[in-house]
Amino acid sequence: MGTLALIKCFSALVELDASLISTGTGTGTILSFTSLPFSPVRLVCFVGWVYLCLYFVQRVQFSPLVPKDYKSTTYVVALFLGPVLLFVLLIVSIVRKSLEGHRTIFEILKEQLQSVSAGVGSLHFGFRKKITLKLLDSSGRSITEIYGHSKGRREDSHVLELTEQIVADALAERASDILIDPKDSLISIVRFRIDGMLRMVQQLDPTTCQAVINSIKAVSNMDISERRRPQDGAFVAKTSDGTVSFRVASAGAVNGEKLSIRVLNQNAGMFTLESVGMTEKQRAIIENVIAKPSGMVLMSGPTGSGKTTTLYAMLNKIDLLTRNVITVEDPIEYVLPNASQIEVNSKADITFAKSLRSILRQDPDVICVGEIRDEETAAIALRASQTGHLVLGTIHSDSNASALVRLLDLNITPLTLSSGLDMLVSQRLVRLLCKNCKAPAKLSQNQLHELRKKNINYRNIFQAKGCDQCHGTGYRGRIAIFDILNLDNDLKADIANNKLSVNQLKNEGDKRGRSNLKKQGLKAVVSGITSLEELKRVIG
């Protein structure tokens, strides 16, 4: 009866639309709807249908009910029969979940309606929230001033707008890197690295892509005419929330030029040991070491494992007003208030080693070394930790044991290493499950057997599913897991007396390090914040 009444009401509106006539009042005349070349009611219904179809195309993209091989065909069908297709998928999903016997049909239907409502809300009626920004070079000139486009309308203004939009989209999506690569001679792709994973966001033709690359190189003070040799540069973006810095690197590649842009987070003051993922016990160990007046804490891990972020979280536990903190970085990725930060510049002959020598004459209490790369830097840092300074640093290695081996390979004597180094911290980053769509994990018999053997409660283990909020990945955000090695007196004595074999240290130490990281990762899995698949991807 309700549907029949709705149809009658819609028919009455159409009849009213056709029966409206012009009405004269004195010298004025109101234009009737019948004089228009279209029906306003039908136009509104048509526009609504189009928006619904576009919305259902988006829903189909992340629907697990549609096989990947039939996605393209389903997109076309959804463009014309979007509401009908969604109704069919909704019925199939409800029946499938109902047969599993976990919930009633009404509970499933309520959940589906809430999901649809959330999806419609995320569309913002077809308009994405746009971040307004202005790209500036190191001297503060805007990209339009650099191009000399302050007068009149420019033919290539759309290129500058596209460049700004790509950067704005990267900030909106929390991307850590922007990659622009030539895929072949006919097309180039723009990808964002979000939560450590690359995602393609746009395709450009070679001409437009090269124009975008040139605009970024221009605002980064790089040579536009040079497309073969590698170049480095930097620029900043001014937004309503503040200023964001970017580091740019270009290189010649097959079919064109490749550009990599690193987004540098400027909110270093917000990092804490708790926010990066340390447990209460781990925080207590770290805080006890960095409270000492001297010693050395070394962060180890592969590229992109969050070492610098954790380093700044440690610095935030130090009172920067009562202790003189000086950092040497390449480049300065975070701006730390009340600290002196020095950026390495090879062109100006400002290296880690030379900066460290200069720092030691500036009465420092805490020295932060962005990365230990060579023998001289490692030797100066270790000696500084022996002469009344607290030294924090990072080194690229797979584990704590590998970090010791690498320091020995840098010709650091065992005696210097044992007397200067106090703690090694190895870390990895794992993605967090999307809170909106994570589902109970379907574990195999082998997995259940292993978990039962280790007395691990597997009832709170979840797996990734995928929704609009996480762009179908099933993950949103990352957290770190740690392996902390405190060098006690016995271990220092073994290092000093060369009782530790390098091969034995690396093989057994790496195995122990992976075991400790896996143990910390399993705690995150049983807490329901990440998945077994993600832990296996990161740790192996």
C-alpha cells in the first residue's frame, strides 16, 4: 500500500507539473513550467538516478561478491542499472550471511543499511573535500611567481592546478611519498605510498606528466632542462593547518623521467613513545636509559621502518629547556622545538663527521645523529657517549645483532663498542586493521594447532576485509613493534674480549631478533589491532 501511494503521489506531481499555467498580475507575467523545454521534476529524478548509479559503481569496486574478472562488466551494468544491481547484491549478501547462522536477517539488514548510509555520507554528494594549499620554494616564492604567470590567464594554468591537486590529495590521504613514473611511452602513473604500501591514484599522458614534473622541479630549485642525471631538491606547501615540507629526487628512466617526493611530517612535538606503539614495560626501559647523562641508544631497522619517528619520540621525553639538544640530520624530517638542528649538505661540505666535531665544541648534553653511515661518524658518536654526552642515533640493519656486526665492519674496535654502546632497539611497522570493516579471522587447522600449542587465545584475531574508508585495503594507519637489546656488563665484556663470533652473532642474533619481533607482533594480533597476514608480510 505504501508503494502504491508513493506512485500515485509521484503521478500527481507530474500532472501538476504539466497543468501549471502562466498567471498575469498587472504588467508582469510569471513564466510557466510548460513553456520550458524540459520537465524540472523529471530532471531532478534523472540527476538522482545518475548519482545513484555512480555511487553503486563505487560500491561494486569493493564488493567481495563480484569476482575480479567480472569487475569491468559489472561497472558498465552498474552505470545503467545501479539501484537494481545493488538490490540484488544486498539480497545475496544477506542470504549468504544468514546461512552462516551468526546473526538474524534483521541484524544483517540493519548493518547493510548503516554501511550504505556511511558510504553515501563519505561521498559528500559527489564532491571531495579539497585542501587549499600554495606551493613555495625555499625562498618563499610561489610556483606561479617562479613561472612568471602573475599577469593574465595562462594557457598552462591547468598544469599548475593539477600539480597542486596531486600534492593536496597526497596530504588528504596521509601519504608518505608521491611517485610519478613513466609506465611506457604512452602513459605515466602517479602513485601514493600510504601506510607503507603503494597505491595508483592517477594516469597521465606523457606531455601532461612532463609538465607536472617540470613544475615540481621548478619550485624545488632543480634544473628543468636536465632529465638524465639525478637531482635533489625541496619545496614547502602552505596550508590552512600549517606548513608541510617535501623532499624531491629525480632521475632519468626508460620512457621518460622519474620523480619521487617524500612528505616530511612537521609535527614532531606530537610523537610520544606510547603513540608509536611501545608497551608500558618497553617505555620504562627506554626512559630509564635516556634519563642518564651519558650513553648511546642506537635504533636499527630497514628503510621506512619508522626509526626517525621513534628517535623523536625519545627526544620528546627529554627536557629541551634544561638540556642542550643538537641534532645532525640528512635531511631534517621533523622540526623539533627548542632544539638545534643541523642539516647535512654534501655540496657545501657539511657532513655528519664534520658536524659532529663542531657540535662537541658547542657544549651539548644530548646529540642526535640522523644516520651512522661511515667509520668516522660511528667513531665520533661512540667517543662522545664516553665523554659525558647522551647520544641517540640510527643505523640501517635488519636486527640488533646485525647492527653490532655492521659497527664492527666499520672498523670500530670491540673495546670502543662495548664501552660506548648501551642499548640497541630494532623495530618494524605493521599496518592497523580498519576499525570499520575488520572481520573475525578464518583460521586454518594448521594455524589453530600452532596457536593452541603456544596457548594463544585466537578468539580475538581479526582479518582485513576492505571498505570505502580504507579504500578496500582493510588497513588504516600503522604501529611499530620493537626488539630491545640492553647491553649489560656480561655482554659488554664478551664484546670487549672478542668472545662473540661475528658469524655466530649474526646468525643466532638475527634469528633471536626475528623471534622477539614476532612475539611482539603476535601480541598485537591477539589484541585485534593487526592481522596474521600483515605480521607474516613484515616479519616473515
